[in-house]
Amino acid sequence: MVLPLSRSVQTSGYRPLRQDPPSQDPEDSEEESLSSTTTDLDAMLDAKRLGKLRAIFLVSLCCIGSFIFAYDTGIVGGVLTLKSFQNDFNYTKKQQTSINSNAVSVLQGGAFFGCFFVWPITSYLGRKYTLMIAAFIFIIGSIVQVCKTHHIGAFYAGRVVAGLGVGAATVLVPMFSAEMAPKEMRGALGSCFQLFFATGVMLSYWVDYGAKTNFSNTDSKQWQIPIGLQLVPSGMLALGMLLVPDSARWLAKKGRNEEALKSLVWVRGGVESPEVRAEFMEIQAGIEEELRVSEGFVWKELLLKPNLYRLVIAFTIQMCAQFTGNTSLAYYAPQIFATVGGGTSTNNLFVTGFFGVVKVVGVGSFVLFAVADRVGRRVPMMVGAFAMGTFMLIIAVVSATHPPKKSNGSNIASSGIASIIMVYLEAFSYNMSWGPLPWLYISEIFPSRIREIGIATGASSQWLWNFVFSQITPHAITNIGWRTFLMFAIFNWAIIGYTWFFVKETNRKSLEEMDVLFGQIDRLPVGKDAVEEGEAGTGMEGEGQAKSP
């Protein structure tokens, strides 16, 4: 049943619009009507401003999950280079390469499976409570990692557990954010995933640098503090979820219409305005049409051409994000800066710290200027891929013609400075394009009935290819040197063609309109007909004809 729109909802933070005043004297009626209209308009404007703030708050809270993912990604590369860590876990320099690779890989493996474990849980429990569970799982894994067990196997086990929580968060954060963000702000708010990610990576680099320079190589705090600090944001995420309602779209999908409307009204500013009513009707119309066509989720529905196309895009768009080479730079930044002539190990960590700052500036500019909402998705992807390919080629040419010389000094050669600048520009380009956009894109293209499995497919692809490149990169740097950057240049230019031919523009479209964009149905049953049906409490038959597979 569709909830009648005339029905009031009473909840904290919600105030209904004023009702029509009772009959009055004709002379007073016009003045009262004008006053009432002005009051209602003011209330709606105030609500819209409050709604934007609440949407920003909710998305920022969710994106702490992205921050955790990034901090853990960035911190491990530096921690594994610390002498204190090597001493406490009793391994030799000969074992260092394999242990570095394993420490990264086991978290990725846990995250890959976490993407799929979380899908049925969030479908049953909702977004906010599942995100709390993911945060607690990550906390358990972090506690195991920070303990000085003197056994590298225990450290691996902690990373596997933490990986389960991180993988779940990479599914839930973009999903929850997209389902609650207004469509005119969805691009900017969806990009906050990458903003928090870049911030987490940047802080992890500087924490590594601070630990190396301020603690003795024999002091276990040198590696325990960097790892232990991630308990703070994970605790904030778990407790912060108590402050927000669950996803309006998930609640509506479960038939909990009154709660769904309360949630939507809260995140839109507390006023049940005509705009909010229309949005709620569109949500219900989309869900009713999905149920009419498919009678709920069935596995064979994934093979329908529009849905299969979206699943392939979710998998390949995250694959392309890894093929840009930027994640390889994030994991092995100190080693890569050494390859292009970054100087001493302390110098490398310092240069890596500014690498993180450049990332934050890039994605911060992307969010601040609302590039995804103003320009769209496709154009920044193509421009970003072209820029990254060009910078990677320059790095390859400079490294090939002016190979870095080994030196114990702190001075960096001019060719090394040029390569470092190119790496910075590549990172800036990535965070203005392929950093934020794939996460935004996979969160918005799926209908509600397959959104969980769709986003899980995209997130798992990210972790799968993340794993592949984390294994390839250190060996590539050692064996083929500058040709590694040439390889990434070719990949980036190939991505331009992929974007042009396969990625559809989703800017300024509601989540319910994606079925129309991808050819699932001809049109949505919205507008006057949907409102009349909603007030009558009827179904959606007769509108939004589905296309045959």
C-alpha cells in the first residue's frame, strides 16, 4: 500500500506545513492568506537549508568509514618500514618483501569477502545498524593488530578481521549516502567518500613520518601508536550512527512507509513540503514498479540486459580506477619516490606526506566546486584519464633518461624533483576524476531491489584489482623500473575509450530514474497520476511499462 500523502507524521525535528485557516471575514481573509503563504514559504526555505546541513552531516558521518579504509591503507606501508616493527615481529630483511606484500594482501582478502557478507545483512538490518556492526568488527581487528604478540601470524589475523569491516564499509558508505542525498547534491556528497579517503591517507602518511622521527627504533610505540589511532574514528562511526535515521529508501522497500517518510522528512529539513511529498511518491512509485515487474528479487533478474549491463559497469569501472595506477602509488609511495629519486628513507616519508596533501587538495577542489553536479560524470573521467596518462608518460621518460643515483645525502636531484612533481600532478588529477567518481557512480545506477548486490559487486572489484596491483607493483618497480609508469600511461589512455563508449551520464537524475536511463522501463509512474494513485492507496499498474528483456 502506498501511504496517503495527506497523512501527517509526528516525529522529533518534524513540523507539518500550516493547514488552511478556518473561514473568516472577507476583509481579513486575504491578509491572513498572504501572511500564511509567506510563513509557509519561509518555513520551506528554512527547511531546505536545514535539510542540506543534515544531508552533509549524515554523509560525513557515513564517510568516516571511508576515512578508516584509507588510513589503514596508508598507515601499513610506513609501519612496515619501521625498524621497531621488524624487531618486535622477529623477521629478517630477506623476509621483508614477502611480509610487506602479505600484510597488504590479507586485509584485501578480508575486504573482498566482507563486500559479499554484508549484502544479506544490510538487506535485512538496514544501512545504519549494519554500518555499526562493520565498525565494531574493524575495532576488533585493530585491537589484535596493535598487540605486541611477536608472531606475524597474529598480525595477519587482525588484518583479515579488520578487512571484513573495511570491505563492508566500502559497500555501505556509498549506498547509504546515495540513498539519502538530494539528487541536486548527490554528486558533491557522493564525492565525500573520496574526500575522506584522501584525508585518511594524508594523515596516515604524516603519522608514519612523525612516528619515525619522534620515537626510537627500539620503542614499540613507534608502530603501535599509528595503528592504534584508527580505533578513534571507528568508535566515532559506531556511536555516530545512533544520531541518524535509517535509509528512507530501504525502509520504503521493506514496506515501513511511515518510518520511511519520517526519515526522508528529517533529512530534508523537517517539513513535509510538496517537494518532499513528490520525492517520496517517486520512491514509492519506483519500488511498486519494481515489485510489479519482478515480484521481488530473483537471481535470474541479474541476467536481464539492463541489470547485467549495470553489473558489468560496476565491476569494470572500479577495475579501471585501479588501472590508473594511483592505488599502487598510495600503497608503495615511499618505495616509488625512491625509484624516481626521492633521496633518503626519511626524505621519502616527508615527500610522501605532501603527496597526501596534494590528494586532499584535489578532491577538496572537486567537492567544493561541485564538479560532478556541474559538469557531470563522463567528462571529468575522460579528462582525468588523459591527464594521468600524460603525467605517467613524463615520469617514465624522465626516469629512463635521468635514472636516480644512489646517495646517502638528503639532496634530491633536479630530475627527481621533476618526477615527484609529476607524481603530485597525477595524484591531483586522479582525485579530481577517477578517485571520487567510481564510488559515486556505482552507488547511484542500481534499482533498490538489486542495489546491495550491485554495489557489493563494484566494491569487491575494487578490492580484487587492489590486490592484483598490490602484488604486481613492488615486483614491477624492482624488475622493470621506469617501464611501470609507461604501463600505467597506456592503461589511462585506454580508459578514455572505455568511458566514451560505455559510461552513461547520470547527473541530475534521481535514483528512481536510473531504470529509464538504462532501459529497464520507458518512464516512471510519477507526477499527477502517481499522486492520485497514492492518495487513493492503489498500486502502480497501468504506468511505467517495463521493457521486455
